[in-house]
Amino acid sequence: MSTVDERSTVEAVSSDNAINSMMEVAASEEVTTVWDRYKTQQPQCKFGTTGVCCRLCHMGPCRITPKASHGICGADADTIVARNLLREIAAGASAHSDHGRMLVKTLKLVAEGKGGSYKITDVKRLHDTAEFFGIETEGRDDLEIAGELANFFMAQFAWSAEPNATLKLAPETRQALWKKLEIEPHGVDSSVVELMHRTHMGVDHDYRHLIKGGLKCSLADGWVGSMIATTVSDILFGTPKPLRSRVNLGVLSEEKVNIIVHGHEPTLSDMLAVASTDEKLLAYAREKGATGINIAGICCTANEVLMRHGMPIAGNFLQQELAILTGAVEMMIVDVQCVMPSLPEVTKCFHTKLISTSEIAQTFNAEQITFEVEHGYQHACDLITKAIDNFAHRNKERVRIPKESMDLVAGFSNETIYHMLGGRFRSTFRPLNDAIIDGRVRGVVGIVGCNNPKVKTDDAHVRLTQELIKNNVLVLQTGCAAIACAKAGLLTPEAAMAQAGDSLREVCEAVGIPPVLHMGSCVDNSRILMAATNVLLEGGLGNDLSDLPVAGAAPEWMSEKAIAIGHYFVASGVYVMLGHPLYIEGSENVHRMLTEEMEGITGGKFAVEPDPIKAAEMIIEHIEKKRDALGINQQRERKLYDMKERRELE
Ligand code: SF4
Ligand code: MSK
């Protein structure tokens, strides 16, 4: 794979032509983009990229070089690299978990009757969740149950003597291993604080002990904070079901008022999706010369409103500046995470209003509103009205919307997959397990994560996905990876079926699921953890998550959240393929521990391969190793197993 600095200036920065054509617009408008700034940052600091720069105390900063093997305090490369990595995990876990906490606050307000227009949308999900955690539902009012569940979830953030209760969602074998390794988190916030404490100057110095601490904090992210975020989103806004929509910059409309929602938290964006169908607002838009109101998303807010309302997606992470450059966006509404501070520089060249809505996130030259749950619908109406008023300021001469847009199908929650596999009468993962056991589906891979200007945008996501489905591997996706593949047409069941291997296609056609399943936003990687858990609990594929023929991949990752995600998958026993390395190459010991020794500790490990075809080969090799260990590669011919035979296979 070529890096941007190796490519000529005329060569495409992306496999997506909408991006490449907008690069020309950026050049003609003399607006700098992420790719321009990436070039001006070259060469990037090797001390930073290898993780050997320490600025944890003010005796430093220190950096490890051939001449200086230790920092001023005596810390060696192993300690420095591990501490830096842990601080990234802590930041990533904080972001997902704070998102989860915000949703729990909303649930609590709804339960107290202070939630304005928010309500319990999925009552079954509320009851199922409450019952799982031992909260009485029989004969109780839904709001009363929601209140108790909100308090229960809120308590998961603080320290408690017991390990986090949501870890019980994991298979018992995994829980037992976490206990043995002493990496069970006892609270999300306390895990993050502990990590920051351990990495303070002069505390934890053994890289092996530090990395175990990192795994513990990452579990607080995946199995606690993110799990809570996904669950509460489903309760409040509805558990996703398959629906059709469209993706890429071409979803922006020349005739309608275009409003982009960007960031991660679904609370306001969900209300904007609802308000955009308000007849009064639509009439107002027509009065102002537009034919309608078009809410489109960027990044994971896009995935949230796509999964539940079928709202179109304008693009993934690296398209946020390009969306404004179309000249057709009346308003961009941002909240938290992955929002570039460069946006005001782009909006000032156009009529686009930039609105920041989170009390913890402000940007110079963006209008700040303080979002209050109780007034969510009114906020949404006010913002849409303001965007409609701004339609008159659109300069039609400067509107350049790329023609690219693509159909997609999204909305594959575990609840939906259960239903689809089991049909109307029985909820089950059995048909998928049977297909894995008899080799028609070789394994399951989660492809997730961001875009990164270091690599050709979307290219690795798309090629890795194509290669895996061609080799009869079912692919689950979230985040910007899912958007990349959607733009390439891989989320249309028809196109994906055409590219899938024969036996995968046969299974997908028989059970009615596409070969690439969009499961949500980056916080919804918790759904992938649960999909793996559901496969294991269905039986016939071993006793622990690490026995399954599965893997994870983040070919174009960039954020600290991706680092936390990678670690919670490794801590859950999963092989994780990265498209480019963590900043750990300055320590052979840390590198070896994460890419080799970890397999003997958690059953999972990291691998790094920039070439998506080679990465696919390595993933398939791993899947085959797991299949061999399960003894299911000896059963090549297709046959139906009875219960006795399934037990024997185990
Ligand atoms: Fe240097 Fe040690 Fe301070 Fe880091 S903690 S900056 S290695 S003296
Ligand atoms: S938005 S974290 S760039 S997936 Fe979730 Fe995309 Fe990565 Fe942000």
C-alpha cells in the first residue's frame, strides 16, 4: 500500500471518486484539507511514532536514543512506550464511556418525567436488559424499571468492590480468565483514573504489569461503557432493524436544505431526524424556496441516525471538510469526537453555519448551543429553522455536489440477526454456527475503525472486505469502515452476494442476511463482542471466545478509541489485525508482548499488515488454525449434525 507522501500529487488520495473530485474543488477554492496538512507535517517525528518520547514529568521531556537508553528518572524504552500506550487506552475508554454516561443521564431524565420528547422506544430491550441484571420487571411501570436500570448503569462508572456487573454478558470462561489475570475492571471511571495514576512519573514501571493494566481499562470500555452506550441507545431510540438508505456526498441535495450531523452522540441527532419530517418545518422550507429538509450524517452520528431512521450518510471521517466544500450545506451540527478543529476555516469560505452542541466541546468561530434533554425537540426545531433561513444564502454558482452516491442496507443488531437466522418462530444463531461448522462460512471478521491520511482513503477497508467475503468469511462492520464499504457498494446485499464466495453466498441467500453486515457506530463494537458471544453460546465451536474462528481488523484506524477497542478485543481472546502499527515500535519487549506472547495470556494478539490482501491471508490463516483446533476442518462434506454429533465435535 502506498502512503500519501509516496504518491504523486496527481494520484488519487482515495479509492472513492467523490473524495478525489472534491480535492480539486479544495484546490480551486484554496482551502486546505487534512491531506494538505498531512503533507506539511512530514516527516513525522520518529520519537513520537515509535513511542519513546516521554513528557510525563518536567525533568523531561526525555527520549530514548542509541546514546541515551534511559530517561532522566531512569525509565527505559519499555516503560516509556508502555506508559504512553496506556494513556491512549485511557483516553479512548473515556471517550466511549462518557458517551455512554450521557445516554444513561438521558434515560434517567426520561424515567423521572423530565425527558421532554424522549421516550422508551424499545420496551422489550428495556425489560430484557433489566431482567438480565436482576431488576424486577413484573407488574412494574416501564419508567420505574428505566429509573432503576439508569441508576444501576450509572453505578457501573464509579468504583465498587465487585467487578463490573456488565462483564457477566461475556462467556463464563472469559470472565474466569479475566479474574485469574486480575484484569476485571471495578468501575469505568476508576479504571481510567487507575491507569492515569499508574502511568504518572514514578509509579508502575514493569511493562508487562503496565500492559495488563491497559487491558483492564480497555475491558471497562468494551464490556462496560460501550456496552451501556449501545444498550441505552437501543432502549431510547430503538434497536436497529434492516433498512435501506444511501451514502456518499451525492446524497446532498441541490434543492433541499442540507443539514449535516457529525460526531457521535445520538441524542440531538435523533430528534433532528424526527423534526425533519415536521409538516410545519417542511412548509417553512418550501416557503423559503427549498423542496425539503435533508438530514445527512458524517462519522458515527451518521451511523446512529442511519441505523434507526434510514437517514442518508454524506461520508466518513475524512469527508467532513469536503462536505462543506460542496457549497450546499446550510448547517453542520457537531457534538463530540472526530470533529476536526479545521472546520471553521472551511465554513468561513461558504455560507455553512457550524453549530457546536456539547457542553464539553467548543470550537472557535462555531456557534455554541447548550443542549438540554428536556428541550431536545425544541432545539431540533430551532436549528432546522435556522438552517432553512440560511438556505437563501447558498450561492448556487458555487455548489459542486459530486454525483457519487450508493444504495446500502444497514441495521444489523444482534437482536435482528437472531430473528433473521431463526425466522419467525425461534430466535437462534444455529444456522450460522452450522454453516461455520460445516465450512460453508469459514469464519467471521469484524472490520472497524477510521480513515487516516497516511493511507489511501477507504481502499484498505474495501479491499480487505472484498478479499474476505470472496474467501467465504462473513464480515461485520461498524464506524467509518462500514461507511467506506457502503460507498463501494458492499452494503447492498446484491453486490456483496455477487462478490462473495460460493458457499458464503449460498448460506446468506438461505438465511436472508448479506455477507457484509453494518452493525452501527464505533461505540457499537460492543455488538460485535455480543455477536461473538452469541456464536459461542449457541454451541459447537469451543468453550471460549478465543476458540472461535473469528478476528478483528482496523485497516485505517487513527483514534485513541480504536486503540482501546483493539485492546478490548485482544483481552477478549480475539486476533486483531491493524493496518499500521501502534506507537510501540521503540520497545521490542512491548511489541513482542502484544503481537506474540499475548496469545498465551488472553488467547488474542495484535498483528500488523498494511497490504489488505496480505492482511486477509493472515486473517484466514488464523481462522484456519482455529478451525483445525476445533476439529471442524475434517468435516468438509456438508451434513446436518444432530445434538450428539455437535457435542462430540466440541
Ligand atoms: Fe523523563 Fe522520566 Fe520524566 Fe519521563 S518521567 S519525562 S522519562 S524524567
Ligand atoms: S467516527 S473513531 S473516525 S470510526 Fe466513530 Fe470514524 Fe474512527 Fe471517528
